[in-house]
Amino acid sequence: MDQQTAEQKKVIFSGIQPSGMLTIGNYLGSLKNWGRLQQDYDCLYCVVDLHAITVRQDPATLRKRTYETLALYMACGLDPEKNTLFVQSHVPAHAELAWVLNCFTMFGELSRMTQFKDKSKKYSSNVNAGLFTYPVLMAADILLYQADVVPVGMDQMQHIEITRDIAGRFNQVYGETFRIPEGVLPKAGAKVMSLAEPEKKMSKSDSNGNASVYILDDRDTVIRKFRRAVTDSGSEVRRAEGKDGINNLMTIYAAFTGKTDAEIEAEFAGRGYGDFKSAVGETVADALSPVRERFGQLTADKAYLESVMKDGASRASYLARKTLTKVYRKVGFTQPK
Ligand code: TYM
């Protein structure tokens, strides 16, 4: 593929919706792992604002969060010189390819998407067509850049599967056009659960502020939220079926420290849940404090953020246009010189 000729590096693509304050679920499921990949891969990370409007957004807030999400990418260690960081609506090829791929995606397969089913219940007064075709736009995001690897949390794996199906179907009709991407989960933290209802996923759109720990929460807030985390009535720090709250705290602690379950169980043997919750809170607060600090510096310089956005969009557009041109030619669109 063209974009691989220079150094033969594999291509990584991923994205986050600027639809709320990012949580430690987003951090562990995606951001924390992205920084490590920048040496060995050609990485593109997108702020997916087109996806965000499948749910009503306040325009001023959406704009602000778009800048903030980009700043968080960098605050979490993504260097804009080594990665292509950009905003989805700045590269029109995403919407253009999505239209073509819509014509290669079946109503039945979109109807089976868990996220669509969940969101159409949650936003029952606004079950719009965009919510339904959301995975097709996501397929366009990934396939435009001929991505090999898509690092995501567990909840996005079904969307990667449908992306593979759509790409395979198109390739079958028109010959090799898209590389078939692979979804990759983090070792720990692929599914971080809510602190208030640990049988539910932690989500940036949860209306209960205590359910989610935000990456930008201050130290005291992080510690307080973990102290209040819902657990069972036991006291032994041990992973076990039915102990959703403790299992989740162990997952979070493991993801931040790199410790195994056995090491965590040994560390807290005989110490009870209270001690454990405080330790998790402090560990998370310590890890996030430099991110918060860098975020503050970055958001103070809007002109710099805009220059990163512009540069990223121009690099992404160049690559995206190559794939789109090929697709347009294959399906039979005229392309006057
Ligand atoms: P979004 O914005 O909901 O979430 C961004 C990333 O965070 C992961 N994540 C979690 N991981 C672990 N535990 C959690 N509780 C948790 N919550 C969220 C998500 O899995 C995701 O990796 N549709 C995508 C955005 C997207 C995209 C793409 C991703 C659009 N196009 C192309 C990859 C490739 C989304 O809504 O993510």
C-alpha cells in the first residue's frame, strides 16, 4: 500500500468522541496505550466530532470539547510530530466514503449492533438515521487510512468486526481495495465499570458524576470517588464471581500499576476494602496529575492547538484522498482530469 512504502510501518487508527469529559475508562481502554505505539507504527488519532452529533450536542460545548479532546491526546503523551492528530470533520473524505460504504452495509447487520440497541433505548426520542449508520462512518474512518491495527476498548470490538465485514464485502466485489483491520484490546482495562453501578460500563455520558472518574478530576475528587465506590459487604480483596465492585477496582489498580491479581491480593491480604480503595484512589490520582498539568498548559494556547489540527488535517486528507479516489474509480464514478 502506498502509505506504507516509505518505512513499511504498520498503520494504526483510533478515535474518541468529544461527547463528554473523558473518563479513566477512555484512558485505560485507549489513550494510555497509544503513546507507546508512536515509535513503531504510523499512527492516526482522530477526534470524531461527526460521530458525536448522533446524540444532541450543545454547539459551544461540542466546540470546546473538540479542542479539549485534542489537548488530552497530547497531554497523555501523543507527540503531534510523530502522530497524525486531527478532527474528523476537517477531512471530508470520512463522510464521503461513509456514503459509499452505506451501500455495502446491510440493514440487518446494523440492527444487530449492541451500541445501537443501547443508545436507541437511552435516547428514545431521537433514534436518528445517524445513530443507526454510526458503525459505517466508523468503518470509513478506519478503511480510509488502510489501518492494520485499531486499538480500542471492549465496547468497540463489535464495530471493528462489522468494519472487517464491510471491507471484505467491498473487496470481494471490486478486488483488493481495503486492508482488513484488526481490533486490539489493552491487556488490562478493556472494560472499566462504573464506580456507582459496577455491573454497568463506565461512560463519559453517565449523568451520575460519582459513577465515573474523569481524567481531569482533581486529586481529592479522584480519591473521594474511589472511597465511595460501591462494593459488596465482604472485606477480602480477592477477585471472585459476583464481586463486580472489587473486581473492577482490581482491574483499575492492575492497569495503573502493572501488577497481577495475585500480587494485588497479597499486597492487601488482611487489610480490608477501605485500605484498598484509598490505595487505588491515590495511585490513579498520582498517575493523572501530570496529565492534568500538561492539559492546562496546552489548552492555554489555542493557536497552537489550531496549528496541530490544521497540520493533522492536511496530512490525513492526503492519505484519505488516495483511498477515496481509488474507491470512486472502482465503483464507476467519473473523474474528469
Ligand atoms: P468512545 O468515544 O465511546 O470511547 C473512546 C475509546 O475509549 C474506550 N472506552 C473504554 N474502554 C474501557 N472501559 C470503558 N469503560 C470505556 N469506555 C470507552 C472505547 O472502547 C474507545 O476505544 N465509536 C468510537 C469512536 C470511534 C472510533 C473510530 C474508534 C469513531 N471512529 C475508529 C476506533 C476507530 C467511540 O464512540 O468511542
